[in-house]
Amino acid sequence: MASHQLQCFNTVPDTETSQRIDEISEALSRDERKEALYLCESSHEDNTVASVKETLRSKAMSHGTAGNMFLLELLVHLGRYDIVRKVFGFSRDAVERNLGSWQVLPKFRVLMTQLSEDMTSGDVSMLKFLLSNILGRKKREQAKNFLDLVIELEHLGKVSSQRVDILEEYLVHIRRVDLANKLKVYKKSGNTNMLETKVQQTCQSHVNKYKFSSKPRGLCVIIDCVGNDGEMLEHTFRSLHFNVTLHKCLSVAQTVSVLRGLAQGSKELKGDGFVCCVISRTTATHLLATDPSDESLLLDDLSRQFAGDVCSALVDKPKLFFIQGYRVPEFQPLAGSNPQDEDLDTDAGVCPAGPSSIPSRADVFWSHCWTGEDQLQQEPHRSVYLQALTDAVLRGQRGSRHLVDLHLEVNGAVFTHNSRYPGQEYHIDLKHTLRKELYF
């Protein structure tokens, strides 16, 4: 097989990539799924087939034209050449000849999985003893291997791609100097991932990014109709260099008035992007704000207010919507309401350059989370979703990670909460028509 074919095969249609992800996820063992999630930098604590499928789809999408190459490297690292042959049709020799000069998987996490493979059960037992003052007894007992210990240390902020000294020290203590030396080499290397340079050079691909560096970045409007978490979001987006306006306890009519006023005001929308956060009681399709259930606003109308054919000031700029809904029982919309069928597209194609050729619904990121209205009765209440979102975007700013990848962390935090508190589930619907990568 020619090397050019292997390097550029990743231009296949998204439907074929999705089918490959399904086959891969279903073929992996439970332990392999856990390792795959770790290598994908996912915060999922559950390693079901469904979780792996969701994560792999997001990661493949975030890598753009290198999405299939990412999947291929992941399988090679897991040693599953049988899946490589079955799913991609490549022999082991062909893959090894062509994958040696580039790396998409995060260098730090690859190293952690390699160290885990080199550890004996006796090594792990000694490490558990040394970590008794950091990890609780239950966490130590649940850890089956070195990687499990590393994951817990990462959760505590003791270990990261930039913080490996504690691991190096403990490896020396248990007389695994050979593994400690690998950490020394890693630190000297600069702790950075090798980009898929060979793929980029051969396929002449590059990552398109939204311009997102103006100060202020743009406007962030927050509409808090329940009185919770608005201030937290205000602080977060001010830290991200946005001009922020916070509105509390608005009615539906007031919400519409605020949004229409912003969409028509070019002065307020200066900057590189726009963010809209809404916290409200909702139904499956409608925003209720502070009104009774016979007054409502179609949720999709939130984004329509800022579509390119309505709001020219935001054409070719990212428009981000974060919605925390508290579901109430369904109702029949008023006869006078006119919900439209058009919805956000989940797949964004690359559009020709030039504002006039950009679809009106392009450049939208829509993250909608909902949970039961009864959650508001708990005091004090804080949205798990909005807390996770705040944590993720602030970490993303420091680590220069793009928005779609950051949302994996939000998904992971919500999934973890749901598994711990099955009666208080949160649900997330993520859709976007972003045409480029977005970094805070």
C-alpha cells in the first residue's frame, strides 16, 4: 500500500467514519475502552460502548481531516491490529511503516499508559502504600493498576502533563528507576505533542481557527430567570475578556426584547464573537422565563435572533449559546404561536469564503442542558452543567484547547454526576455549525 494512500485516506465521508467508530467501540474490551477514553482526554468515568462512541465521534470531529488518522493511531497504541485490518483494511506492516513519524494522541497520556503496562502488581501495591496520605482507602482499593492511580491523581490536581515530579519521586522509591528515567526524558522533551506534520504536509491541510483575540472578545449576555448561577457565569466570561450584561428574572416578552435589541445593535456586538447564556424553566421545545406555561418562546428562536440574515454584525463570527433548562411538564403552545421546523444543523460543511456566501445559520455552537424543575427546590442549588462549563472554559483558556474538545469535559462531569445521583439526571444536547476551530 502506498504511503500517500494511508496518509490521506481520512478524507472519507463522515458517515463512513461514524460506521468505523461504531465497529471500533463494539470490538474493544472493557479495559481497552477505559484506556481509549483516557487517551482521548475524556473525563468519562464510565467506559460503556455508548460513552466510547460519543467520545470518539467528538475527537474525530475535532481533528478535522485527521480524524481517521486519530482513530488509526489509537488502535495501534491499543495493539488492536486485528481491528485495523477489519475496519480500515490496512496490514500491520503498512501501518507501522507510515505512522512512525507523527503523533496525534496526547504525549503525556500515551506515556502514562506505557508506564502502566510496564508495572507489576507488586509495584502497584507499593505505590498504593506511598499514596495513602493522598488517596483515600476506597480509591486505592478500587485501583487495579498504575493508570487507575494516575487518573485519581489527575482528578486531585497532583499530576498533569506539566506536573510529573511526584510520579518520578515515587517510582524511584519503589526502585523502578527505569520508569522514572522515562519521565525525565519526557520532561526534557518539552511536554508537547507531535503534530501530524507528515499528514499535513502530504495532504496540504491546515487547521482553520476563528479569530478570537480582540479585547474585549465580544458581548456575553446572560439571562437568569431562576436566580441561580448568573453571577458565576458573569465572573467566568469577564475572566475570558468579554463584555458581560446580566439580566435577572425576565419574562418571555422582556427576554425577546433584550435579544432583539442586541441583534439590532451593531455597537454592542463589536468583537470577535458573541455568547448567550440562558437559565430558565423550559419544556422540551419552549423557554418559559418567569411566565406561566401558557406564555413561551421557542428555544430555537434564541439562536434565530442572531442568524446572518437577521444580524449582519455577527456574520462569519462564532455565536455560542449555553442553555440550562429546568423542565416542567409539557403543555400545548398557544394557537397564536408559530414554531418553525428548522433546527440547527449537526454537521457543518466548509463554505466558500466571503460573507455573502456564508449560510445564515453558520458559526453557531448550541449547548442545551436540561434537568427536572424539582432540582430548584434544593438549597443551595448550583447547576452541575454550568459549573462544569465554567471549569472547562477556564482550563481551556490556560491550556489552549478548542471548544468542541472542552465540551467533552462537560459531558464527562455530567455523566459522572448522573451515575452518582440517578434521580437527579442532567441531559445535554450539543449541536453546532462551526466551520473552524474555536479557542478561548
